[in-house]
Amino acid sequence: MLNHSINRLNEQDCKTVENTTKNIEQNNHHAEQLRSVTNPGETTLSEAKLTETKSSERKATKLTESPLITPEQLKQQLIVSPFTKTFIKDSQKTIKSIINNQDDRLVVIIGPCSIHDPAAALEYAKQLKLMSHEFSQELLIVMRVFLEKPRTTLGWKGLINDPHLDQSYDVNEGLYSARKLLLAINELGLATATEFLNINVASHISDLISWGAIGARTSQSQSHRELASLFDFPIGFKNTTDGNTQIAIDAITSAKESHTLYLPNNQGQLSICTSVGNKNSHLILRGGKQPNYSQQSIDNACQQLKKAKHLSRLMVDCSHSNSDKDHLKQKLVARDIANYIKQGSQTVFGLMIESFLVQGRQSLSDITQLTYGQSTTDACINLEQSHDILTILAKAIKQMRDNKAHTSPILSVNTG
């Protein structure tokens, strides 16, 4: 059980987490001081009063604009230590090794559907770090820290866009909160993953990411394919919402090549950039009109990848259409993938799971009555349920290794 596994963590690791937390608090205090100098009079997230606001009161009656904080300004306020930079680079390298079947562990991208409360997200990260330690021999656990929310029509667009949850769209505060959280999680020794939605703010946070995603609604976007080609860390492309995998595979083909694109530089100046291509772009199966995590669906997708001359390995999203949007069914998806692995399949290198402190979801209709640690977008499983799934996956990796050991040919030794 989860509590038992946490107790098993040795005292030295507990002290590491405790010391890291103190460092985070000191860094945050220093960052707030810098921030008050750089942006005098700006209201912080902790100072903001969350009040329920009718949508009609927030509708603009004329075009307005205000300056966006530059990546350089934000990075000066929230500085990455050399130790954390090394940790992120090492995490990126390890994920690449797993993708390319040079490391037989499984990548697990797990965390809230989207981040709306940085404090709850950091508390979740501390608990996830303990599980990451427990399963480190079989799983590489990366925290899902999704800061922007794509919408089919309308709705809350994520922490970066609306950190106060009240349609005030304090984007500069959102970027600050997002980077501050990513930095804190990495300083715990837990790698982070995110989806890139708005290409204009990608460089504000990309130096803190070990794995990235391009979502089902943007896999066909040329701008997002070009953006993916710019990153050194692995990027996964999801199949479209109707289940089309070829569009995502075409995106992989594009992202692996060099492109010329136009993006804000560190000083906020729109610049002409030339990418070198992302050789670790890959496919994510997230379901469509029906689930697509069956062995047959995976084999079909791998045949498409092979035809396009890509590595025939992919990631499976246990949520969304693969779970019929029922968060509890994520365990069923994970169990099936675990069985494939035990049977010797090497086509799946990773999974995505939506998880938070409290299971289920809640509405943003009254932000003064929110349950701490519960998702405001897609429903999530809780920590105990997450631990159960991670246990299933870890056992599958162990079984796969045992099977390999027993089937490996024994070399005869000539003693004559």
C-alpha cells in the first residue's frame, strides 16, 4: 500500500526532500524580491482575491493590449541552479534512452489533467517523488504539469492564461506561477512534462521540461510541428480526436526535420529561428471515436510508423477516449498494457495517467468553494489508486525481465 511504501523511504531521502523544500522556499522569497523590483505594483497569485465573476462582466468592449513579460525577465526572477540544469538534462537523456529501447524501464507521465492550484500541485509532487523512488528500477516517473488547456469551444484555458480562475487573464502572473512551480518540482528531483499550446510562451518554460506533448487538436498545426523540431527533449504527438493516427505520424516526420520558424527570443523580439529537428518525436495513442490501446491497434500504429521509417515504439494515454472519459478505467488500460509487456511486447515505451490528490473533478462555477487537490478539468484518480497502477506496471517490467532471463540462450563452454 502507499503508506507502507512511503515509510520504506530511507531517512536520507526524506532529509533530501526536506532540504530541497527549504531551498525552494528561500529561492521563492528571493524571486519575489526580484519580481517586486522588476514589476512594481504587480499583484501576486497569493495576494489575489478569488471572487466569482460572471462571464458577461469580463467581455471586452474594445481591443486592449499590455506588455508580456519576456523570457529573459522571467528567467532572471526564477533562476535555475546548475544542479537542477544537470538534473533536467539527465532526465531528458534517460527518456531518450527508454524511447530507443536502450533502457528497458517504462516512462510514466502522471499528474493532474491541468494545474489550477500550484500549492496542491507541489504537495502532489512531493508524494509522487516518494513513489518515483520506490519504483525507480522499473519506471521513470515524470510529473504531468499541464499549464495550458486546449478547448474544443470555450472554457478555462489553464494556469498560464487565467491563474486566478476568474477570467481576469493575468498572463504575466500565470507565467510566473507556472515557471515557479516547474522549478520547485525539478528541485525536488522529479522531472516534468507539459503540453505546448501557445507557441509564443513556450520559451518562458521550455528549459524546465524533460518531455513535451503536442495535443490531439494541434498535431496537424504546422506551427506546432515546427516548434517541436526546435526542442532537444522528446515530444509526443497525439492522434487526433477522431482517432486519426496518420496525421500524428506525419507530424513526427515533419518535426524530425529542420525548419525555419518565427518565435520571440529571450528578449521578446520576434526572431527567425532555424531548428535542427527533433529525432525523438513519437506517437501517443489517446483513443478517438473508440479506444485504440488494444494490441491490434498498437500493432497497426507501429506498422504505420515503420512504413514512415520511424521507430516502431509509442506511448499510450490511459485517459481520454481510451478510458471512455471514466478516470477509474485508466487502471484497466494500464493493466492491459502491463499484460502486453509481460508477454514480450516492446512496442509501448510509456503511458500517460491523470492523477491528483483527490479523485474525480469539480466545477469552476464557484471558485470560493473548491475542494483542495481535486481537478477542475478532467476527472483524475487519487494517489492510492495511482500507486496501485504503478505497482501493476512495475511488476510487468520485472516479469518481462524474468522471462528474458529464462529464455536467453546458454552459451556452451569448450573445456577441451
